Amino acid sequence: MERSPAPAPVEVPKFFVCPISLEVMRDPVTLSSGITYDRDSIERWVFTDGHGDCPVTKLPLGADDLEPTPNHTLRRLIQSWCAAHAVERFPTPRPPVDADRVAAIVDGAKKKGSGGPGGGQGQQELMAALRELADIVGESDRNRRCVEGVPEAVEFLVSVVKKHAATTSSSSSKPLLGGCGSQSHSQEESTCGGVPGSPKACSPEEAALSILHSLKLSEASLKRVLDSSDDFVDALASVLRRWPSYRARTYAMHLLKAALSAMQPSRLSSTASTELVEGVVKVVADRTLSPKAIKVALHVLCRLCPWGRNRIKAVEAGAVAALVELLLGDGCGAGGGRSNGKRAWELAAVAIDHLCGCAEGRLELVAHPAGLAVVARAATRLSATATESAVRALHAVARHSATPAVLQEMLAVGVVARLLYLVQAGAAGDRPRERAREMLKMHARVWRGSPCLAAHMASYPC
């Protein structure tokens, strides 16, 4: 029995295809240049990739192109063609969200959800409004920009975080609305949605944090939040320290990094409370969190430590031990080739360097059984940035905290051998090599009995 010939492939009309994605357009929009694109593609070109010209004509885009004109005629033609050729028909896109709708949702939530966080009808209304905002933000980049552009919406989300964080801190550490408790993040993602911007949040605070994280607030928006809400950073600190939800702490950590990046350096010393620093260190030490969340916490720690008494607060919070334990993993060994993990270990070395700038930090490093050894290993197993930071930390110890016991430990755990390697290899850069040579000369009288230095003592006179 002969088989019927396969149907010929359907040829898509060229003017149905987006010039950027080269796929059939779902929501065609036209720019002032006269070229039509799929909305998602052109918005990604302009807002995500930062281009300011038309991809085809290369003409500069005007202010009107930030809100491109929907091409309803072409969209109906595409839908008719899909129906005639038995091709999956694209649904008619929903009307774009405007600022008035966002403001109406926020006003309704303020009126109906003004009750306390203990539950009840007001709490359900609040959660419903937050879910609606999450759906709007997650639908498109245009909606995200629209919500960010409504100041009262951002202020409302911040107020929810502050209100419920304060209530949780003063009452108990249990999540609201029967939340996730202290389960691991893999379990929590299965029960709470596990997707940024997901409407399946466990509490109003977590939902608001999720939406703020998804908004990717600009520096101008963050500065406005910080100027109008002095205690927003304290609320994030409370989440980091007391909130057991993995997702809530992850969102808070990302928001904290963005907020601190928008601050002037002069504010960092006064803004970083003891509670905030403790919360950041707690995230660094928490191995149940994702590597990305820990890396963000390391960025924040490196941002805070150079200012004021922040490094002493970090030391008192246990930062040195947490960083040493992080470096004790395979990050400094042969298995540390993964780029994401390697970057975290580089940041850990930079943070240790900052903490060794104070006597308390150096004392904690030498008191840790593996402190000096792991920093010396980081000096020869990671990148040039990590090498410079690790050598600088060792130099601070050798110069300011070099007791006889410390010098003997540096010899016993291989610090001296690695310093000599840096001097001889010459691959670490001029400054680290010079610091290594300076340390060897500084304590040559004590280390002259070392087998690794015996053949080189002429270069390091006592």
C-alpha cells in the first residue's frame, strides 16, 4: 500500500516574520521608522539590551517609540492566516496595563488590606492584590516598567515589607499564613512556586519582596525608596536574620545589594546596623541557600566592610569563620573550575582582606585552625584578584600580628612555602610578589630553618 505524500511545508509570508526573532509575530507593533516588530523582541532590544536605534533602518528612536503603536491589522491577518493553514493561532494579546490600573489596585489594597498581619478578610484582600500585581509584572517588561513608574506602587510594596517584617520580628519567627517554616529551599520551591514573581508566596511580605525583586528597580527608584523610607534597609536586615523562608531571604539579599549600590559611600557606615551585618554574615554561612544567594551576600559584605566600624561588626558576627569555611570547600583545589563558584571564592578572599584591616579580624583569622592555611592556598589557586587580596591579608598578619606562635604556624601550614612560590613563579603580578618577598625578608631570622628556604637564605639576609 502506497503512503500518501507528506504535506508540503507551509511558507510563512515574509511580512509576518519579526526582523529580530525571525519568528511569526504574536503582538506586532510599529515604530516611527515604519518597521514592524514583535513587541517582546523590540522591547528586549530597547530596554534590556539598551539600544537606541531601529534595528533595521538604524534611525534613532524617538520618545514615542518607547510605547510602540500596535499593528492591529497585521495581527488580524496573521491570525486569519494561521486559521486557514491549520497553524497554531496566537491569542489576541491583552490590552497593555496602564498607570491608572496599577494605582487602582494599590488603592484597593490599601483600603481593604489595612488590617494587621494576623489573618482575616483584610489579609486575604491584601494577598489577592499582591498576586494581581505579581501577574502584571511577570507578563512583560513593559508592565514591569509601568509598575515601577507608579511611585505609590513601589511605596506600597515597601510598606508591606516593613510592616510584616516588624511584626514578625516582634512576635515570632514563624512565617505568616502558614508559611514554609525552616524547610530546605528545594522543598520550599515545590510548595511555594519557586519562581521569582510567583503569585504562590507564603505571606504578604514574601509576595512584596518577590515583586520588588522582579521589578529590578533602577538606581533612581532605589534612591527614592531610601530617601522616603529610612528603615527599609533595617526591614531587609530583619528578613535576613529572622525570616525562615529561603525565598524571602534570597529576595531580600538581592534587594539589599541593589540598595547599597545606590547609596553614597558616606552613608554606608551609618546605614549598616549590627543587625544588618549579622544578617548578611548569616547568609554567607548558610549552606542551605543557593550559591547565587551566597555570592550576592559576599558582594554586600565586600561593599560594607571598608566603611566605618562595619568590619568590626562583621568580625563580631562571625564573618571570618564563615569565610574560611567557605574557602575550605573545593574552591581553592583542583575542582574549583566552575565560574560561578570561583567568583564566590574570589569574593571571600577579598572580604578576608578587608577584615584583616582591623586587629579583631587578624586575631580571628589566626585563631581559626585552618585560617592561615586556607588564605595561603587561595593566594596560589585562584585568580589574580584573589591572589592580591590573599597576599595582602597575609601581609597584614605578618606585619601586625606576627607573634612567635603565629610565625611558627605560618611555617608549619605551608604559608612560607607558598610565599616563596609566588616570588619564584612571578606570575602573580608585581605587587603580590613584592609583598611576598617583603614578608620573607621580614621574618627570615625565624624561618631560616625551613627546608624550603634553606637554599635561598642568601637572598634574605638575617
